Amino acid sequence: MTLKFTLDTNCIIDVDEDRPSAEFIKQIVDAHQKNLTDVAVPYIGASERQKNHGYHATSTDFDLRLARLGLDHLKVLQPMAYFDVTFLDGSLLSDGPMIALERQVHSILFSHIEFDYQNYCKKKGIDELPVDSKWRNVKCDVQAMWCHLHYTRNIFITSDQNFHRKAAQLSAIGAGRILFPETAAKLLGAP
């Protein structure tokens, strides 16, 4: 069976900032380039908050970032489209089963935060626009896992502890394994 790795946004940040786990992510990416495995990135990363606390103005900005990091040859997993969060040219229109899966992921990862943005705003007493950064971050994490599940991948690589704490529940709905970059690299025989 081919290992199908999904790199979450933290992996991209690790490579960009040359953090210790970057070497393991690069080993996994190298295995993809040699056709030894299948590695993909959820395109929801284009919607994540950047170091400057702003957001990409266009999806091309994210594409250029992937290219600069040598990750532009990886498969791209399109998330569900969300007004003022995702880019229309890099997301999917959703249907009932897609939303049901997203609700399931959300309830596992963030049961304490409202799924619907309008309800979130009412509870917090805030305006709906611009989209609140905390809710947006939740949506990005949920969509990263949603992409992993929707595209039937089997290893989700992340350093985000929330995914690791909920690994058993996520695996029960089809996520396979949730691994840190170093552990994932070892699956490929990396030292």
C-alpha cells in the first residue's frame, strides 16, 4: 500500500522557518519526488494567517510560497469554499455529505466553538466581517483534516498537539495515523 502523507500548515511553516522538524519533512518530500510515496498539502494553507498577522491577498501568493520552499510539486488538496476565508480558484463547492464530514471533524477538534460563523459571532457579540481570526484558524484546521479525509489519505503529519490529542477519534472516522514529522520520516526508513 502506498503511503499517502498529508502535510498540515505547520509543516510548511517548519520548512519556511527551518525548524528542527524541517529536515524530516524534506525527507518525506524527497521520497515523493522519487515516487516512493504520495505527499500532498491542503490548499487551506493559503488561507492561514501569516507571520505578519495578515493573510495572502491571492492564491498565487501561496503558490509562490510553495515554490520558494521547493514544495510546489506536491499534490494540492482543495478545501471546501468559504466566503472571505478560502480562494474560489482553490476550493470546492460543497454538498451535504461534505458538510456532514466537516461537522464531524469540527465536533472532534473544536466541540467548544460554534460550527456556524453566524452563531459564533452572536455568542461573541462581534460583527461578522471581517472574519474573526480565531474562528478562521479553527476553520483552517478543520479543513486541513477534512481534506485529508475527503481525499482518502492515510497519514496526517502535524506538530499541532490538538490533532495528536484527538488522534483516536480522528482515526475512527478514517484519518489513519496522525504523526509528528520525525515519526513519519521513519516510516520511509529515514534515520
